[in-house]
Amino acid sequence: MRQEKHEEAAEALRYAQKHSPKNLDRLHLLGEVDMKQNELDGARKWFNDALAIDPDSSTAKAGLTVASNIDVFKKRNPDADIPQNFASLLNLIGISMVRAGKHKDGIEQYQSAMNFVNTGDDKAKLCFNAGLGSLKSKDKQGAYEWFKQSVAHNPQNFDKSSQYMKKLEDDPAVVTDDLPEPEKF
């Protein structure tokens, strides 16, 4: 049922796109819909079309990053249990990058993923995990900023970020080697 809804939405968006092909928001939505349906070539096409209109489109740039990361992740992990939830997949890719020591790439993945998740809880977890990735790369100021964003996205229900902010405020020499597991969705 849900897949049918995505296909219906994509069809309606494509129809509207024919009548106003320079609509940047619609191009972003078409790219996102294709990405969520694992149509990565289609997603890249829409995001590239958006960049042709606005070369500074942060959403289109993030979409290309995420689509590329999904593609690479699936090729490197053909037997992986791919989550059905799109936010979980984006998070899993960031986790795998950070665990592989590719901290900068993992943080870029989390940052790009923020464009394609909708709930404050998911955004809080992505920011928390970006904070952990920043700590692993010894970037304590970057970690603090990510934890701060995490708190802003879900101040009532996600206390871990506040705890890390306090640790960093109280002891700037906080150990970065013994960190908890990233948040999973």
C-alpha cells in the first residue's frame, strides 16, 4: 500500500514537472521520492536538474551525496539487512562510515541526511551520531555543536546529547576513545 502511494505521488509530481520544469522544490521532491524507492539514477537526474537551475542548492547537493552513499553502501554490503525505514538506512550508512574510520564522510552523510528525515526524534538521533563521529575524529567543538542541534530537535525526549554537552563543558579533555554505540532507529 505504501509503495503504491509513493508511486502515485511520483506520478503526480512528474506530471506537474512537465508543466513547470524549473520548479526547484518539485525537483527536490522528485529526487527524494526516487531515492526512497531505490531509483538512485532517477534521483541523481532530478538533483542534477535542480543544480542546473540553482548551482548552490544545498538540498540537491545533499541528495547527490546521499544517493551516492546509498549506492556505495549497497554495493559494498550486498548481504546487509537493509532497513525499511529510510531514516534508518541513512543512519546506518553514517554509522558504517564512522566505524570504518571515515569520520568526515560519516559526518557529511549525517548532515546530508538531515534534508531527508522528517521527525524531530530522527533528526535528534542523526545529530547525536554526528556528534559521536566528531568526538571520534577529536573535533570536540564540532561535537558540541552537533549535540546542541540534537537537543534543539528533541529537547524533551533525548537526554544523551545534553549529557555529552555537559561533559564537554565540564571537562574539555573528555576521553574520545571510549564512546557509546551510536543511536539506531
